[in-house]
Amino acid sequence: MHRRPSRSVLLGLLTSLVLSTGGAAAQGAAGAAPAPDPRRPVKDRVEDLLRRMSLDDKLGQMTQPERQNVTAADVTRYRLGSLLSGGGSAPEPNTAKGWADMYDGFQKAALEAPLKIPLIYGVDAVHGHNNVVGATVFPHNIGLGATRDPALVRRIGRATAEEVSGTGVDWDFAPCLCVARNDRWGRTYESYGEVPELPAAMSTVVTGLQGERLGGPASVLATAKHYMGDGGTIGGKDQGDTRLSEAELREIHLPPFKAAVDRGAGSVMISYSSWNGVKLHGDRYLITDVLKQELGFSGFVVSDYNGIDQIDGRPGFTPAEVRTAINAGVDMVMVPAEWRRFIDTLRAEVEAERVPMSRIDDANRRILTKKVELGLFERPLTDRRYTATVGGAEHRALAREAVAESQVLLKNAGNVLPLKSRDNKIFVAGKSADDIGIQSGGWTITWQGSAGPITPGTTIRQGIEQGAGRGTKVTYSKDGSGIDRSYKAAVAVVGELPYAEGMGDRPAGMGLDAADLKTLATLRAAGVPVIVVLVSGRPLDIAAQLPGWDALVASWLPGTEGRGVADVLFGAAEPSGRLPMTWMASADQQPINRGDGKKPLFPYGYGLTYRR
């Protein structure tokens, strides 16, 4: 049955008609309206804007397309409030300046709209500004969890914010505060650890990204994601179902989000996953009742990429899914391609009073508050003072420090490590030894990442060569061929190829591939000590091979600064990392976590040091 629109809806529609006709008089009148006085309190400025906004303005603020699917004219016409670059979506050229120029172009278009509300632009800068060629790529979160160093993580957040700001971008879809409970999950490396206190402690990155307050120098809006339970799905299936009681969900998966909210995180992204069969994107209890009301979250909630499409389990979004997500408390919808249809659909839902204007106003109030607090109205364009920091020496030195702190020494028979830097003869092998793409992992330049020289940096092989002192010869062969007994040690750098969500799930075997096993066999046959450096986004099933290795270092996914690995191998830095995940004795133990009674190969928190 058709319901008659309420007076508030009719007023909103009338305002929309006046402001969105496209006529010169309407454009001019709206454009002449004074911007909110920056000296007034944030709340007053936001309320002033809301009073002047049409329904079209408000729907635009709640819509986030992918930048490849819009033009500058679209931004102006539809009053779009946000854009994003998905993984691998970059301007040409993919340089810091290229990004800044692109950002400023879109931002100028936003300022051509009647109310001149600036865009907020989001990217997945999840281990540095990893979409940009030449940026500093830090270790992925699993490695940072191994450092147990929240102060270091905060410094990394600050460095990332500077590089992000130098490209104009003002919103980072990070940190991932998931608690990874099954290492088969392809996003395990995005987790700081398997117990809630570790990701909660590392929420210092929020302060690093945003600063002590929003709107300060190089302040970038942080995003606590993915709310919540994505690390606890059955079988470690990406976007799967987390089947836990509410008490268990709260005990394991909620604490990191509480920590981020307490630090003032400006946004929260909803998980693709379900809780006991209900998709999180439609769960009003968890989004509104728990996050916004119980935890007191005052920022805005954003969907994941096409996340609302999955509420009913079928491709594409429906009016029912749109109203379910918005009424559940999602404030901004990441709708990369079909954003026009989303706007039309949401408008129809508002006109039919299936989505109340109060919910639309609440979403806009939250979004506008963060834009005002960030200072976007006063400083909408790129602060190019930070552009030169992208990939700068100071940030790369910090990344090298982080790499060294993240290394976990798991075996060191006969104290074969540290290697002598002088008067030594070292053989380096393995597919991961001389490959920036492999050691950086997924979410590097592209979504899934790729092998090869994809961005400037120092490979682990190069780091070893640079760390070698006088009289030391370093020989490299990818497959191990050419080694003989004259070498004092062989360093095998092996592990996983890059992957990201979905593609990275490992429901079957979790061991090394055939090429790695063949390389290791070649090195062992030479009769020299074999030191394995494992480059991977999770613990691997290596128990059967471990007795044949003299030393084992979990290097995780170190990023662009491979010299930090060499620092530990040569003893320039002491190994201090501790396992952020329980290391399985076999893949069939998954899930295996601290305190579950299963006997691991190495327990949570394990890590050796050098004994002299």
C-alpha cells in the first residue's frame, strides 16, 4: 500500500527540486550562500549545512563510487561526498604527483557544487601508501604484531599519514583490527594477532594516522575494520560465517574496536562476513546498538566494496538491501559502479518513508562532522609540502627498523646465526630472495599483489649483499644450483606468492610449494648449514621439513626494506620478535589458538634470541 509522504519528506523533496534543477539562477543562488564560519563550533557548522542541504545533497554525501566510474562533472552534478581508489586503481602516471593532481581535480569539481562541500577520498593504505609506486611499504600487520611494539606502530601510522597526505588523500581504510583465528584465511596477514589484546594494543596506529586530533598536520581519517568477526569464520573462509555466542563474539572480536573507538577513530568499515547467518551489513543490533550506542562511536560507518549487495545472498543490490543497510546504521555506501542506481534507489526508499529522513540526517551529520574536523572546508586541496615524503629516506629507515623488529627466530641449531659479516662465504637462494613483489605481498601496487620489481626497494638478497663486510662473498642462485661445500652457510628465502582476500584462502594444504622444496633439497645436499627465511602471510605447515634446517626465521611480509632482514641475519639487530599466531604442527590442527589445548609446533609468543 502506498503511503503518503510526511511533511518532512515533502519539504526535503521541495528543497531538492529547488537546488538540483541545474538552472543558472538556482546554481548561482546556492553557490552564493556563505560557507559556515570556521570560527563557530563544529556542531553549529554542521547543523547550518544540514539546514541548507537538499535531499540530493544528502544522498550524494552518502555515496562513494570508485574513481574510475565517475567524471569530474559527475562529482559536481550528483554532489558526491566521497570517492575511492580500489586496490590497483591509480592515476597515470602512478606517482605521488600524479595522485595529487588527480585528487585536486576531483576536489575542485566537488567545490563547484552549490554548497561547495568537499570530497573525502579513501584508499587502502594498509602497509604504507601501498597503491603508489615509490611509496614506503611497511611490513604487513602480522609482522607488526610480532614486534609487540605499539609505539613503533604509531610511528608507522604517522609516516603513512604523511605519505598519504602528500598525494591529497585524506581517508585511509585502515587499520584492520581483525582477530585471525584460522590461518587458512587469506587475510591472516592483515591481522596483528590471534588474541584480542594484541590488535587492541596496536590500535595506536589510529593516533598515528589521525594525529592527536583531526585536522592537525597530515591528519588522515582512520578506519577500524572489518566490524566484526571476520577473522573467526568457519574454516577460515573469506566473507564466511562466524558462529559464536554473543558472549564469545564480544570477548574475542569486540575489544580491538572498542580500543579504536576510544582513540577516536573517525570511521568504521563493516565486514562482508556474517554472524550466525546474518550478514553484518544488515545487522542493526551490532552496528547501531553496540557500536554507535554502547561503545559511543560518533564517527561514520562505511560499507565494504559492494558490501550491501550480499545481504540477501544474491548478486546486485535491491531496494530491500539498501533500506536494510541504511536503517541498520550504515552511513556511507561503497558502491563502485552502480552508484547512480543506488542514489535513485535510496531516494525512492526515502520518498516511500521506508528510510526515515532522521536516518538520512544522522548519516550526513556524522559524515559532515568528520569533514569539518579534518579541516577540509578550509584546506580542501593537496598539502604538497608532504609530497616529497613519499618513499623518503626517513620513512624507509623506519620501515627497515620495523622489519628487523618483526623477525621471529624459531630455530637456531648450533648458533648458526648470526652470520659473520666479515670473511665469510654465503650462498643465497629461493624464489623469494630477490623479489620486491613477493616480499611485499598482497595489497601492494595492485589488489592481489604480484611478483617482480613492482616498486622501488631493497630485496632480501640485496640487503644481505649490502650487509656483507670485508672479505665476504655472497652468491645468489634462485634455484640453488651452483652451491658446493666451500660455502659456510646457505640462506634459503622461500614461502608464499602474493595474494589478498578471497584468492588467499588455503582450504587444503598449507605447506611450501614444489619449487621451494626442490631448492631446499639442493641446498641440503651440499652439506652446508641451511638457514630458512620464510616469507609468508601466515604460519605454514613445515614440521616435516624443519629437522633438516639449521635455522628458521619467520620474516612474514616485510615490504620494501629487505635490509632489515639482513640486519637480523648478521646480528646488527637482535631478533626480538615473538609469534603473534600459534604455529601449527600440521594443517589439520586449524584452527589452533592460544589456550585451546592443541600441541603446536611453536606456541603463541615464542621467539628465540641470540645467545653469545
